[in-house]
Amino acid sequence: MAQQSERAVLNHLIEICRDAERGFRLAAEDVNTAQLRTLFLKMADQRHQFADALLPHAQRLGGAAVSDGTSAAAVHRTWLHLKASISADPNRAVLGEVERGERFAVAAYDEAIHDILPPDARDLVEEQQQDVRAAAEQIHLRAG
């Protein structure tokens, strides 16, 4: 990603978090174990909190109001749901798609860290980046 404005970087992260929140909630509906359902709902709540924490920083810079996420993520959620419904092992199918989504989230946070960020938001973004990386690793280990 080329250097973007601080507002654009924060807005992008908010979209990523909103997309992930919706994706995790859908994933929780499509798995058949309580353990995975609980994990996905916990991660959805985490991303909701991340977006809420970033929003005031973006708004101070004239950023958009609450984002609905991206159309690409909406397509990915539809694909996740379809794969889960036709798969012989819906848990594995969902984990694979969630893992793919998490790789995208990690890349977005990595790019944001190297892009321009307001000083008052940088620590928050770095902290969230570590948590997103930890979540991605947790999903990767479960996806095996």
C-alpha cells in the first residue's frame, strides 16, 4: 500500500475489523462444536472493540462514521458459508476460510504500522497488531 493519509489508514483498519467481526460471527454459526463457536464469538467481540477504539482517532481526522466493511469481505463471508454448508467437515472448511481472512487482517495491520499514523493512535494500532497476529496463529494451529 502506498503512503496514505492517517485518516485513510485508520479507516482501512476499521473496515478490516468490522469485516472480521462479521466473518467471525458467521463462522460461529457455521461450526458444530461449542469450542470453536466460543472462540469465534470471542474474536468477533475483540474486533468489535478494536474498531470502536480506532473510530475516535479516525473521526478526529475527519474520518468516516461507523463503517460497514468492504464488499470483498461480504463475498468472502458468502463463500465461507457456502463452503461450510457443502463440506463433509464444516469445521475444517470454516477454519480454512477464517485462516485466510486472518492472513489478510495481519497484512493490513503490518502495512498500517509501516504507513503514516497519528502519534496518539500508533501505540493502539501496534497493540492491536500483536493481538491480531496472536489470533491468526491460534487459528492456524487449529486449522492444522
